[in-house]
Amino acid sequence: MKHLSIDLETFSSVDIKKAGLYKYVQSPDFQILLFAFAFDDDPVQVIDLAQGEKIPQHVISALWDPNIIKHAYNASFEWYCLSKFFSISNPEAWLPQWQDTMLHGLYCGYTAGLAATGAALGLPEDKKKMSIGQALIRTFCVPCKPTKSNGYRTRTLPHHEPEKWKLFKQYNAQDVVTEREIERRLSAFPVPEQEQKLWRLDQQINNYGVMVDQDLIEGALYCSEKITDELINEAIKISGLDNPKSVQQLSQWLEEETGEEIPDLQKDTVKNLIKTTEDEKVKRMLEIRQELSKTSVKKYTAMKEAVCDDGRIRGLLQFYGANRTGRWAGRLVQVQNLPRNYLETLSHARDCVKNKKVDALKIVYGSIPDTLSQLIRTAFIPSPGYVLIDADFSAIEARVVAWLAGEQWRLDVFNTHGKIYEASASQMFGVPIEKIVKGNPEYALRQKGKVAELALGYQGSVGALIKMGALSMGLTEEELPEIVQRWRSSNKRIVDLWYAVENAALTVMRTGQPVGIKNLLFAREGDYNTGQDFLTITLPSGRKLFYVKPFIAQNDRGQDALYYHGINQTSKKWETVSTYGGKLVENITQAVARDCLAESLMRLTAAGYKIVFHVHDEVVLDVPEEKADLDKVCEIMGQPIPWAPGLPLKADGFITKFYKKD
């Protein structure tokens, strides 16, 4: 196959970071400025479209030739921009000709970003993205502020800055050089065709988008502004502070009022101070602080920024955004971390917000910030005449880890009643499951079973239980070690899996020989010519997890441990990361769960369903009201998967007029 590498530089008055690719390109003033390209290993050429140059006919022909693969870094950008440029009526039909080098890097365990990936791969300086690029983009790709010195223009054109424009063209060409070199270095480790198909499906889902309730968004922004003003004015009246939202000012005022040192104003600190203070002024100031921090309107603002002219938001998902597992990440509105909703009268609350009935909201719901927070999900709505079907896998990670480990009693639970919290408590404390029901004293054990299930599956201990909220559930710190011990004794095969996985990884590193366990294959893979070196784990689906530049070193306990290069989740920087058996099992379990979701996405699409977005184990579909068949959707998601024989999958869901957490 012949390859055509492409990189574009573009202009739009829409902020792509806030509004996303689709609204950016749909802007009436969107323009492609530079078109850099290269066939195979030919020299890179730059077409200056901004100054009247035309794309050569042989390049246009190549763009439509299905025998020529189009490459770009973050190829969805080039694909969608060129679809607009050439007025393609069905851009999705063009997708099979495209491959994304960013996906290739993410698949192989590298980070996102052309410059960051180049640096992580150790590209020489002349093949790295030019660092001056961001400044040039700010000059030519976004509107400029009109000033006297620039003649009050709102945009910088090539003739305004000819030397910078010359440099910009070099930068554009350099991006193709960098992208092509990344692709070359990773070519020995190709992205499987199944993942290429999923990438294409992801573009289709993002392109379809989801409708949002713009009346609700406008109402929420209005109510938030009004109540925020009221709360701040009340706080000023109580305290006399210039800015009661200031942590420094409020902390100082609280210390003066109470005579005690205030360590911080974090959520839990404020909550505890409210409980302990007897000073009514101090208590009210803390309550106001709590109210103001319950929700910000950032997500409503993000929706308003991103909504396209047809009322839909597009581009909410990032394929392979979590490259350790291959799970999707959220973009723009971040659907992965929307607040939960508990209100029983969501429809009434929505109507009050849409009609800007602030006083009614106060009377019925009390806290307006909390109410607005709970309504964020409900801003996502079906297309006219449609409903949303929301279906998710039941306890998918617990099912997958039990299947991987061969923990039969757990598989029996999932193949029958599915009450894993009760069953876990029954196993841990030797109490018949029939007794762990509401009304019986044994029902208190369910809470212990629940927190154990949530915290301990990936080698967590007492700290994991505390982090999962064990103490706030009424458990004491003294009883936590026993819960850990009882859970591990009840789940010996899962415990064995932690150590088997860790030993497999260390054995591969020591011997260089592959090791197979539990439907998984651990191997050391590399390419001497390009300097690539990975520990790989082949999953049951055939997909691989990649750990870049692995090595063994002693950990802080003086034991041999696996280290690799990746993104530190705390610092968000590319650096050396350590891991262990439980963490590897977590990666594998979440990756297998992700592959189960991927199977469902493909099957649902093949059955004619339109997916608007999905979150980890949950799928949201846009379905004509008369064709809304929840049982059929759940049946499709629960079908056996050929590469996972014996894995008990079950999906539940609901039909709704707006997105919510049931």
C-alpha cells in the first residue's frame, strides 16, 4: 500500500479547546491555511492555500484513492477538516482510508501530543516538533485583538508577518516529518485491524453527537449567577470581607472568629467544621462556602461553548484516551465524571430551572447549587421524536476478575442471583446468604462485603478501604485488617492471580522468554533498528497492553519490582513508573472490560442503533420512540463473547427522556 502523510494548519474564530473540533470546523470563517504532505519517504511539500496555491490534482486523486492510506497525527482533525474543505456529503464513508499515528502511539503505551510523543520516543532534535509552533499558531490560527499598533485588524494574515509565515510553513512541514518518523518507529508493532475499526466507529459516534437541552443550560447559568450573587452578598454582610470566595481572606476571618488555626477549606474540612462550631456566624459562613463549592457551572458553560448550530455537541469521546488500558477518555464536557443525581423529581426540577424559577427551587429543593449539580446529566437529551436507552454492564470488573482468576463461587453468583455484596459477606463471615436481608441483624454485614468488594480486588489493603469510605460507612479502623484478611481468604484464586501475574512479568524480564497464564501471554518485544523495547500482555481479545522500556529494580521494600516508562498519574509527566501484581491485574481487568464494551458497541451499531456516547461500562443510545426496545439492547450486550468463553455478562438499563443515573 502507498502512504500519504498529511498535516494541516487552519484558522477559525471558534476556540477549539473549548468548543471542540466539530464546531471549530463548522464555523463560517474556518479556513485551511497550509497543507503539508508527503508520499511514502518522499520530501515533504507544503501547499500555501492561504496565498492562493492549489492542491495538485495528483494529490487530490490520491486523497480519494482507497489503495492509498492517509496518515496524520490525530487524524480525525485532518479527516474532518478536509471533508469540510471538499464538501464531502458523507465523510464517514472516507474513514476506512485513514490511519491515526496518535492512536498508534497510544496503543504502544506512549503519551498523546506530537511533541510529547516525539520526546518520549527519543526523536533527534531535527525530527521533533518545532517548539516555536505554539507561538506561530497563536499568530496565524486564531483571531487577534485589534490595537492601534496592528491597524485594528482582528486577524494576522501572511503578508502582515512574512518572516513568521515563512517559519510557519517550515513548522507545518516539520510536523509531517515528525509524524512519519513516529509511524516508522512503531511500524513493527501495528495497531490490530479490530482497533482500527473501533477508531472508525468512534469517529462516527463523535460525528453524530448528542442533543442538549439549551433552555436548561441557559436556565442553569441564570439561576447559578443569581444564587451566587445572593450568597456572596450575604457572606459580605456577615463577615465584611471584600471577597468571601477567597480562601486566604475566609481562612483569616475564620481564625480570628474562632481563635483556632484553619488548616484548609477543603470539602471534608468545611463539613467537619460545620459539625463542631457553635458560633452561628461562623457556621453560616461555612455553609455558604459549602454551597458555593457544591457545583460550579463549568460543565454548563462547557456545553454552551461546544454546542453546534443544530443543538448537538460532538466530539465528547477520545479513543484510547487511557493508554494503559485502552479505555475511552472524555473531552469537552467530560461525561466520565458527571455528578450523580438523587432527586426523585428530576422533571419538576428541570422545569423550574428552564423557567428560571429561583424562588421555587429554593422552597422545594433548598440548595440551588446542589440541584444544578444533579441536573447536569439531564442536559443531554434525545433527538426530537426519540428517547435515550441507557444500558450498562452489571458489575463488569468484578465479573472479569473472577473469570480471569477462575474464582468459581463468584462466577456462580454472577450466573444466578448476582448479589455479589451479600455473597461476599456470606463467604467472609460464614453466614448463610439468606440471612443477609433487610430487617435481619446480619444485614449489617452487607456493608462490609460492599466496601471489601469495591476496595480489595486489586491487592488493596486497609488504606484502600479507608480511601473507599469504609470509616464513613460506620466501620472502625480496628476492624479493617480483619476485613482484608477475610476477603483474601474467601478469594484465594484472585489473590493467586495477583502473584501469578507479577511473577509472569518478572520472569519474562529475567529470561526474555514468553510466559502464558490465565488466557494471558506476557512477552518481551522489541525492535533493535528503532530502539523500541516493551513488555507486552496479550489479552484474550488479541489486543496487547504495552509497557515501554521496562526494567527490574528494587522497590522501597527491597524487593525486585517491575518499572517502565509512562505517564505518572500524579505529576502527569512522562517518567519512570513502578507497578506490582495487583496493579497489573487492575490494568488487565479494566482492559478486558473495555474490550467487552467494544464488542457491544460494534454489535449495537451492526443492529442499527445510534450511540451518542458511552462511559466505561455504560452505553447511551438515541432511538426512535416507537422502536425503543430495552430488552433487545440488554440481550445484545449480554451475548457471549467468542474470546471469553464462560464470562457471565449481564446488562441492565432504562428508557428516558433525558440522561440520568437511574
